[in-house]
Amino acid sequence: MIDAVFIGSVRPLPPEGHPSGIVKQAVSGPVLLGPQGLVGDAQADRRVHGGPDKALHHYPAEHYAILQAAYPDSAAKFIPGSIGENVSTTGWTEDAVCVGDVFRIGSACVQVTQPRSPCWKINARYGLEDALQLVAERGITGWYCRVIDGGTIAAGDPFELLARNPDPVTLRRLWQVTRSHRPEAEELSRLAWTPGLSESWAEKLRGRLEWLRQNG
């Protein structure tokens, strides 16, 4: 089940006022989800956020307990929606979700494409110097989805796994291999051609695989 849906506009992000769409608000009713994302939601830099392969950002609600424990003085800041996600659920994490998974979400259908690559805006959002590093090291990144069939989504709607690749790769494993100093070429190749993976991540993995083969 969907716990909450969030959208936001581009606004200055303290302390330096860089434009960002990371600040979002919960929506009480249904929101239309199309190929470019949720109606009413905006991204400041569409090179790294948004677009067909990153139309919807999903973040597990249970990750906030990890962040609260790591930063007790800032615990009140770590609430669902605060890291810039569009969808919050409980019960699905990077250990259970796989690249290429197809989910029914409300009346829409989406496919998991890649982990979210955490950026400096996470530090700015919470007023911390190393929240980005913790998110990356713990692999509590959340993920992006592309929209297969548009529809409406709302808090309380079903969130159901419909299909999975025959040779599934969890988001946790993809993140671990990507961050590995020298991954095995065979596994890197497997990941690079995983059905459903975003093209940007596939290109990155294939480029690294080519480098390993040339410098092995």
C-alpha cells in the first residue's frame, strides 16, 4: 500500500539558495502520473532528476529510522517526504526490490530503473555535512521508476509487484557492485544488460566493463 504521495515546486534551497525540487508536500487526493512524472511535481536539474527513466522517486519509509538514529539531534527533520521522494511505502526496500520489477501503483504501472544517486542537496536539506555519505554507504538511496502505463496514485492505493526478471538483480546488489573498487567483469556485464535498467546506468556500467577488460 502507498503510505503517502509527495509533489513539490522548484524553490531556493538554503543556505546558498540553489534551485531545487527536493522540498515536497504530501498530497491528500489522487495525482495523475504520466511518462514525465506526477502532475504538479518539478525538478530543478533534469540532467540528474526526472525524465522518462526517472519519472517517479520512491523511498522506503523505514529508512528514516536509520537516519534518525545516526543523527539524533536532527531526528525531527527525518520524516517521510523530506528527502525528496514522490512515493513512500513500508515493507519494500533495496534488499527486496529488483531492477526491472514492474509494480501496479494505484491505477498506474511502473518499472524500477535504478537507485537514486544521492547528491549534495541531501546535506543541504537537513543542514548536515555527511548525510549524503551515510545514505551512500548504507545504500539507503531509494529508487527511480519509469511509467509503463499512466494513471492516478494516492495514499492508501495498492502497491503490488506484477512482474520480475528471470535473473533478478536487487537494487542492493547493483549498488554494492557499482561502488566496488574492482568488481568482477562477469557480474558487471550481467548488471549492465539487466532488462529494465536505465540507459544512463547501463552506459556507465558498460563503460566501466570496457575499462576493466582493457586494463585487466
